[in-house]
Amino acid sequence: MPFADVSLVTTADGSHTLQLLQTGEHYHSQFGALNESVYVFVKQGLELFERSNTLIKLLEVGFGTGLNTALAMAWAKLHQKELMYTGLEPYPVPPAVFASLNYGQLMEDPQAHPALQEDYERLLCGEKLSYGTALAGMVQCRLLEFESPETFDLVFYDAFSPTTQADMWDEASVAKIVSLLAPGGVLVTYCIRGYIRKAFLALGCQAEKLPGPPGKREMLRITKPLYV
Ligand SMILES: C[S@@+](CC[C@H](N)C(=O)[O-])C[C@H]1O[C@@H](n2cnc3c(N)ncnc32)[C@H](O)[C@@H]1O
């Protein structure tokens, strides 16, 4: 798979994001990449597992800058939760760009993203990285090609928006991601379009509209029923 063709951009909270040159789309909200990720993925996603005493299996659709990976690893270490993170990424960020991201200087745990930066080339080769109580790996494939013997307790669905990547939000992608969720599993995403919510509801999932991160009115949280 080729590397993504990207340029570095600073968002309103001082944290970096990337802009994909092909479409002009940013990897995060320009109101603040770090603030958005902490709110959507940690506060409205991982924090549901605060009382869990079993291994948390987390799948992210779109590894990208590794910001959500680092936040998840830092959260697991802080709360002493065993976490297994898998990030899908068909178009990885070039190593030189990855090395210049400033998340280590801004995150509460300043070591989590630098740990990924140090071992990014190993992640690209399919090796797993351990950090505290977390184990993280990247799989270089597209969502629809991803096959897994196991299902996931939590999904960070962080694809580009339907405006530039409509296929990531169509019925086939929604059905695929629901099939990867464990019974009772939860998916969080920043995207709240009505037809996407309806596609999850049609598969028997619950859909909650939650207040959005800075600059966005709402976000979406999906729960797969325990029995389907
Ligand atoms: C909005 S960016 C977010 C990336 C990442 N979560 C972050 O915080 O940097 C979307 C990501 O999805 C990846 N992507 C594109 N097509 C994909 C596909 N078919 N399956 C999985 N990921 C895909 C892109 O390369 C990009 O890294």
C-alpha cells in the first residue's frame, strides 16, 4: 500500500493534524485535534469500560496519526486496564511526518505517542507494540478486506467524512463493522448523518446522539445488542 500524501496543520488547541492533499480533507477537527479525540473516543467510548475487569478489545478504523492509539494506550495504563488495540490503515502516514507530530508535548501522558513514534516502522512491519497494560498493532488493509477471528468490545470509527469517502459509510461498511462488534459492543464516531444512524438501527443496533466535541453539535454512539 502507498503512503498517504499529507501536509502538517496546527489546529485551534495547538495540536497537529494532517491534511490529505488528494481531497483537502483533514484527519481531525480544526477546532482542536486533541480535544476532539479525547472527547469522542476516550470520554464517550473508553470511559464506558472504567469498571471492566476483563481484556478490552479495541478496533480503530483509520490508524492515521496514531493519536487515538496513544490516547487509548495512555488511558489503559492510567486505569490499569488490559487493552488490545488494532488499527486498520491502508494508507499509512510517512514515517518522517509521523515523527514530527506534536502529541507527546500536549498529552497528559507525554510518553504514549513518542513510544509509537519510536516504533512506528515496527508497527508498519506488522509487529505489536506494548505500552503499560496495552498492546497495539496496525493492520494495513481496508475495512472491507479485514478478517478477524475475534470480535471487538469497542470500535473507534474514525474514517474520512461521507463527503470525501462515501463508501466508508454505506450499507456494506456499516454491516461489516457491526459484524466485527462483539454482542454488547460499542462504536463511537464523530459523524452523525441520519442515513448512517438508520443503517445501524436497521441492523438492530441502538443509536445515541450525544453532544459533540468543540465546534460540532452532536456525535454518534452505537451499541450492538447482546442477542441478535
Ligand atoms: C479521518 S482520518 C483519521 C485517522 C486517525 N484516526 C487519526 O486520529 O489520525 C481517516 C483515516 O482512515 C484511513 N482509511 C482510508 N480508507 C480506509 C479504509 N477503507 N479502511 C480503513 N481505514 C481507511 C485513512 O488513511 C486515514 O488514516
